[in-house]
Amino acid sequence: MFRLLNIEFHKLKHNKASKVLSIIYFALLTSIALIAAIKFDIGFVKFHLADQGIFNFPYIWHFNTYMAAIFKFFLLLVIVSMMANEYSNKTLKQNLIDGLSKKEFILSKFYTVIVFAAVSTLFVFITSLILGLIYSDYDEFAIVFSNLEYLLAFFIKLVGFFSMGLFFGILVKRSAFAVGAIFIWLIIESMFKGYLFWSFRSVDNTTEQVNSIMQYLPLEAMANLIKEPITRLNAVRSVANTIGQQITKDFSVQFTDVLIVSVWTAIFIYLSYALLKKRDL
């Protein structure tokens, strides 16, 4: 494992684009802390976002992992460009000539995906912990370290998404086309979702019926891992109650979603290996 990782990081070390994108990605993760600085002071209206409870434990684990997941596209570019460079620089063929098997080659990429996801998760954990200790109204140990399952969901989400990027990178061999293919897949899933809503328009509980089908598609399953956290805020719930609306949404991380994304991850890695094994290099 370490030998394969050493090979991959040696390649990344000499790839300027990957280094720049990685720096941008982690800088954006750090920028989540800037949300605490958002203030409005207009006449009698005084608003400080950090005072709204977004950095309270354990809510911060939910909020920060959801926000951090938005920036995953920058590391996706690193993954797909890493694969595209293997073809353009002919390092893939050279690695195989030097004795690396195709299975080891795919494993080296997958291990890199896991390392990227793990480092991202650790980074979000440290950033969230620091922000929480500064701004949270709660500092009890049991509260601080509750709801850490959102970090696990974040890690699984990144591994699944990057594995999908790895597969498309191998499939089309060009980073721009690989990213484009993922966006096309997103459009296809969105169109299919719209079709399902139209098909079930006359059925009771239409949304539940549609979601029960959509949850098995890869991008939808990844999105379901960490649900939007805004309507979980007490301030938002109070406004909803004032206008006669009641929010009953379940914000917890579901084992079913974890399992579905894990299965898709295994599928993408297997397909990547099968495609590379079949392809004449």
C-alpha cells in the first residue's frame, strides 16, 4: 500500500496543476471559518451569523461537512487530471512495463482517493472543533463529540465521488471530458427525477415515492448522505412555526445511504479495473 501511495504522490509532487488545485481546495475549506465574520449592522438591525447557532455543538458537524462537500469539485479535478496525465504522459504504460500490475495501478489510485478523503475529513474536523470551541454555547464533552457520524458520511461521500471521477477519467482519458461526463450524469439523474415526479403526479405521497427510487442512483445517494442543515436551525423552525409550517425532516445520517454509496464506490472501482484490464495499452 505505502509503495503504491509513494508512486502516486511522487507523480502529484511534479504536477503543478494538481498542487494548485489542492491548495485552493484546502483554502476554501478554511474559508468556512470566515462565515463567523459575517455581520450586518444597519440601524436597529444587528445580525451576526455566528450568533445564530451555526457553530454550536453538535450542529457544527452537520453544517460544516455539508458546506465543505460543496468544494469537492476542486479535488475531483485533481483526481481526473491525475488519470488523464497517465495517458498523456504515457506514465501508465511505463508503470506497467516496470512491473506494476493493472490491479496495483487501480489500487494505487484508490488509495490516493482514500488519502484525499481522509485528509479532507481530518481538516474539517479540526476546523470545526476550533470554531466550535470559540463560538459554541456548549462545551460539555458528550455534546461536543456527539453527531460525529456526519464526518463519517463526509468521508464516504468524498470516496464515492472521487471513485466516480476516477472511473470517468479512465473511461474518457481526458480530464475536461471526464468532468463533463459527470455533469451529464447529473443532468440525466435530474431529468429522470423530473420524469418520476410527472409519472407519480396523481399518486399520494409523490415525493416519498420518487425519493424511494432516486435514492439508489449514485449522485442522489451521495447527496442524501448529508442533508441540507439550514432548516434544522431553531431560528428557521421558529419562522416556519410562525407561518403555520412544521418541519418534520429527518436530518440524521441513514445507514441505507451509507450502504448504497459504498456499493457504488465498489462498482466504480471494479469497473475502472475491468476497463483498464480489457483495454489494450
